[in-house]
Amino acid sequence: MNATDRTPADLLRSALAADPGRPLVTFYDDATGERVELSVATFANWVAKTANLLQDGLGVEPGDRVALLLPAHWQTAVWLLACSSAGVVADLGADPAAAEVVVSGPDSLEAARACSGERVAMALRPLGGRFPRTPEGFVDYAVEVPGQGDRFVPYAPVDPEEPALSVAGAEFSGAEITERARADAPALGLTGPGSRLLSGLPYDTWEGVSAGLYAPLATGGSVVLCRNLTLLGEEALAKRIESERVTTTAR
């Protein structure tokens, strides 16, 4: 990563320039058996399409708030980086009524209806599958995002000092996210490129999003992001750690 990187979107661009083919996010859901692995290039493509959806499809402007009612999931990680790319605030677990846009998983659709702005529904199905029937009052992310552009350019430069993330009652600018992520790396056992962190932490605290995305990204590492990890026995977990070449864990 480059010392000049000031936002999470900068970190992703540097990762893409350095080694686009390496794994960045490997996701497991131990309730469904799902496994998805995204290289830096594939992840960046999802981010670009989602940022284009935000900017052109949903009409967000810098400083707008996007309420993310989503679990720790590879698609949540995409939204976090897309929000950073577009200069809007990713608000994890926020009150939808206070946001310009809400993005909801299947379990929080009723709460998401409090948003008077644009509403996006996420089925969170394997391979990014769509809802069998789009929930009323929402657009289906899996329907809308494939047609978006593969390159994203914000209409206005993103200010690293402006708010970029809100989680657990705390707000962080893009610059603070990158600085804190780098500072977290040693305690998480991330020593640089090749480090691979397995995280079972939810995305409802800074510690969860740092271990589950930002710190590995900031250090040139990768994350094995596990949802419902408590359903996995210790023997199966040890096998996963070995097979995924995990170098450090956060649980």
C-alpha cells in the first residue's frame, strides 16, 4: 500500500495496481455452506458497479448517508468501499429514517421502510442471486448492479477529511479509517502482503469492520470473512485455517 493513500477507495486502487489477481475477500456462511472468493480485481469491479449505482442510479451526492442494514458479508464489504468511492457516509445499522438511501438484507426489510429515500434490497443469496420477487418499495440490487459501468469516476473529488463511516455510535473520516486500519494491523497479526486474517466478528463495531475488511486491505493482506462461525466446530475450524492458509484470526 502507498503512504499517500488517504481513503479506503485509495487503498483498493493501490491493491489493484499491485496485484489484481490475488485473493482479497473469501466469504463463508456456515449456516448455508456458501463459500465465495473474490480477487482484488473482481472485488474492485463489484465496487465500481455499486458506486455507479449509488451515483447515477440512486442519485447520491457527497455527504449523503447510506444506511446499511446488513450483516458481515462480502456484499457488505463491497458497499463499504463503494460508499467511500462516491464520498457518501456508510452508516452501519443506522436509523433508516435519517438516511437518504437504505440498503437492507432480507431480515430487515420492514425496518428499512422507514427511509423516505431510495431503498435497495439485498437477497444475500449465493453468487449474488436476486430475490424470486422484488420486495415492494425496493429495487433489487442483484437486478440493478450488473448493468452498471465497470469503471467509476466520482463527479467531485472525495475529501478524505469528510465523514465516511458511522458504526456503533462513532463516526470516522476516510483518512481516519485508513490511519486506524494501519494502526490496528500489528495487534491483529497482519504483517504485510501475504497475511491472511480469518474474522468471525460482526460488522457492528469498529473492531469488526477493521478486522473484517479495512486492516487487511490497508496492509496488502486478505480476509477470510466468516458469518455464523459459531456453528462450526473447532476441528472444522482448524481445517479451514489450514486450507485457507490463514496466518491470524479475530473471533
